[in-house]
Amino acid sequence: MLRPSVKDPGVRPLRARPAEEGTAMLSTGLPQGAVPRLERPGPLRERVYEALLELITTRALQPGRHLVESELAGHLGVSRQPVREALQRLNTEGWVDLRPAQGAFVHEPTEEEADQLLGVRMLLEAEAARLAAANADRDGVTALEELVAQGFEAVAADDVDTAVALNARFHAKIVELAGNAVLAELAAQVDRRVRWYYTPVARQRGRQSWIEHRELIEAIADRDEQRATRLMREHTEHTRRSYHGQAKP
């Protein structure tokens, strides 16, 4: 049973119906368990925003999905006001479209938007790979190797959600090893959108993506800046092509 973990005096908790055999579904069309629990401290509006953004970036809420305030509020255990504020903020940031007389919908990215984002990602991460090759120590390389080992395990288990999360951690670790604070800030700004675009091609990229990660680690460990840059460019380009390929009818 889904139990809201945030008490909001303006709403009575919504109890989910008893689950039948198979995967229980909420009225929003989300699998039971997909709705985040709002347990972390902080302003309620911020926690609701983060919960909805997580559902969008992981594609638990698919592009084009109609977002009904009352349903989302009920499942998060809050009143409609923080949900409305979160949707307005998500609209400003381009995650949600607010349509007159229709309501809120998860934004459906265009081919041009995807190309622009993934192109910027290529530039940022190619430079991050070069700097990581120049600066990474043995501990940093070991951390990357551990993530790759976990990535292969996730792919073998067909655990797409874990593979996507590990992919994000791997790329974030390379940015960290680069040692450039400005680059890290810029990369963080596009990280969630990269996850949004990567999720639908994660299974398709599968094992090959982690083979490319392993080759990249070798270049970083060898302090071969030129090779690390080239491999990262090729790696991000493969993801871009995969995304465009699956987006075509």
C-alpha cells in the first residue's frame, strides 16, 4: 500500500487500493513504488519539485503524459498548492508544457532540442575526459573501474534503471576527476537532461556502452589526454546517434 510520508494539513492521505496479482498501477499510470517518498528535510515545495522532476527524468512519467494536479497531490500526500507551484517551475525550466484549457503535460523533446543538448554534452565531457587523463590518481581510476564492473552486472541482469544511474555516476566521476569547478557546474546543469535522453536508449546501448567506458578508463590511466578526448567524443556521439535512431518512426 502506498503511504504518503509527508504530512500536509491541507489534505487527507490517499490510500491505494489493495494490489492485485502482478504490478499494481496507480491512477496516474505509474507502477506502485515509482512514486518517490518525500522524506528528506527541506521546504515542501522543493521536495515536491524534486519528486516530480525525478519521475520525469527517469521517464516514469513519459513525454506527453497529462499531469493532473489532484492525482499527483494525492499520491505524494500533499495539497495541490505545492504541486501547482512545482509544475509552474518545471514549465519555466522546460520539463513541463502548460496548455491553455488543457492543463500540464510532460514536455515532448524535439529532435533539434536533443541534438543541441547532446552536442553540448559532447563538448563538456570531452574536455572533462582530457583533464581527467591529466589529473586522475590511482584511487580515481579504481573508482571508475568499480562503476564499470557494476555497469556490466546491471546490463547482464537487464536492470535498465540501475544501468542508467551507474552511467550518470560514471560520467559525473570523470567530471570530478577533471578538477575544474566551472566545468563541473556546467556539466551538472545538463546532467538530468542527459539522463532523460539516455534512458530510452540504455537497453539498446547496453554492453557496448560499458565497453566504451572501459576503453576510456584505459586512456585515463595511461594519462593519454588525446586518446581520452577522442574516445569520449566517440562515446557521446554513439549515444546521440542511438537516440535519433530510436526517435524515428
